[in-house]
Amino acid sequence: MPAVASLLRSWFSEPAAPFELRAPSARWGTHRPHAPRRLRVVEVIEETPTVRSYVLESADVASPLHFCAGQHLTLLVRIDGVTHRRCYSFSTAPGSSVRPSITIRRTPGGLVSRHLHATLKAGDMLLATDPAGEFTLATDPAGSRLVAFVAGGVGVTPLVSLVECLLREEPASRAILLCGNRSEDEIIFRGRIAELESAYAPRLLVQHALDTPPAGWPGIAGSLDGRRVLEALGDAAVDDWFVCGPEPMMHSVREALVGAGVAPDSIRSERFAYAKSARALPALAARITFAASGRHVTAQPGQTILQAGIAAGLELPHSCTMGGCGACRIRKSSGKVVASEPNCLTDREREDGYILACCSYADGDLTIESH
């Protein structure tokens, strides 16, 4: 990829101005469950043979849909009398002239995704919780930095929104977007990404990778793993990283970056996989103390901290209830838990004592700092 390396070298002919990453707006621990909002499907867009975007508008004109780039909606989808919760990231950028959209891949074993693809059409109504999520990017009009975005498959959904916001709101910043897909016909937002690349040239560099590339493919040949990401970036001095895609890809990329000396705190990731049940749940009831209120709750065997708290009348923050969004993140000051994996907590959050109430079980007496 000589052209890529040449462009990257031109970006760094002079040192970039220093930039301090600001903390995102605090949503951890502030999200409270409200009555679901009603959203109308305005348009359905066929992105690839297995991926569709759903353009949305609020059914209540007095309550428009406000969100940050990188956030998601939790849909409440009723199938055969059972309500299922699923998180889907916004694929459009706030502040643009287009309506909010979510993008959904139809997976072979995906009960909800298959149902939505088969039934959802323009004019239909959806129920959803308020937008949530911390996979966001604080921008500064005076900032100047290089941000790399690494997407695997439908993981490009929040990243394309983040890329657009960064380039629009930080005129001196640059972005690299690496997109991995199985085949050429599965490249999501190919036309839109090309338009962004043209509109923001030379500040946006895009590279596509295919697992099975056709003859003469000009992009990266092979799955977008950690080794290929390092090869594509070369010696580029990236300030911040955003990674989203399948678990194996994200693990490979993170391991490669950390191994190459990238500070772990500069790597942000968003997981689309939901937590599976923990293999060995605590067999005994446990006492949970919520320090802020002094309330004591008993969690029965097989009952998550969230379930125990809500059953006792506590207003604990939550959204997806499947370990995927982080809205139920709380911090323990003492005690141990058994957690279902994978979930969206970062390594640093785990080290700092944070847990997800929706997929954590008290293993003996436990004290929570808040509530």
C-alpha cells in the first residue's frame, strides 16, 4: 500500500498540535428507565444483501430524538408474546440534515434481527428506550489530532457517525477508517464512505479489507486483524483509537496495538455481543448494601444485582439488560461478583471496581457505592 504510506508521511511532515482528550459527557449512573418512546420508520434502505438501515422519526413531535454520535437505541421488540431488548447503534451523525437511522444485520441465528428484516417496513412503529451509550467522542473546534477507526462488518455503524462528526467539528483533525468485510458485496455504506472521503480529502483516509477479495482487489487482502491494522497504519502517530466489530477481531486488534506500545486508555471499543449466562452462579443468597441510601437487598440464587434491586423498589439505571450498553454500570466498594461474559466493561473499569448490574451476581455480601 505505497499510496497509503505516502499520504500518512505527508500528514506528519510537521508535528501535530497537542490535543488533550476531553472526558465524554457523564451518562454512567445517570440513565433512568423511562416510558418507552414511539418511533416511526420513515424509510428502509437496503445496504447489502444482509444489512438494512431504518430511517426513524419520533412519533411525538414535542419529543424529538436527540443522540450523540456513537450512541445506540435499545429496541423493545415483541415476538410471539415475548418482549426482547436489542441495542442498535445510530449510523447517521447528529447535526446533519438527515434523519436518525439505525442499521441492522440479519444474522442466521438472530431471532430479533430476522424478525425485523422480515416484517419492519416504512410507516411501522417501534418502541425504544432513550438513546444511551458511552462510545462517544468529545470534540473541540480548536483540536488537532489523528484518530483511527477500525471496523469489522456491521461494526462500521457507529464508526461512520463518529468519523463524520470528528471531521465536521474539528477542522484541523484527521481520520483513518479501516473497514473489514467478508466479501465485496457486504461492504456497508460503501457509497457514503466514498462521499465522505471525497468531501474531506485529504483529511480522511479509507482502506477496505476483504476476507475473500476478488482478482485485482486494490485494498487489503485478508481479514482485518491486528497484524494487518499495524501494517496499514505503518508509523502513523495515532492519538486515539475506536474499534468495533466481532469479538475475535477486536481482541486481535487490541492485543496488537498494546503490543506495539499503544496506551490501552487510548483504545475505545464497542461490543455488539451480548453477555451469556455465567457458567457457575453463586448457590447462596447474598446481602447487597447500597451505600448511598443505606438500603439492604437480598439477592436470591440466580438473581442478578439489577433484578434484586428492582424487586426491592430501587430505581437502578438500566437499558438493554444484556451487558451490551453499559447503562447499568455501578461500582462496588467491597465483595465479589460472578459476571456473565462478554460484556461492555473495559479492563480499566474492571480494575476500578465497576460492574454491570444486569449481568453480575453477588458472590457473598456485597457493597455498592451508589444508590
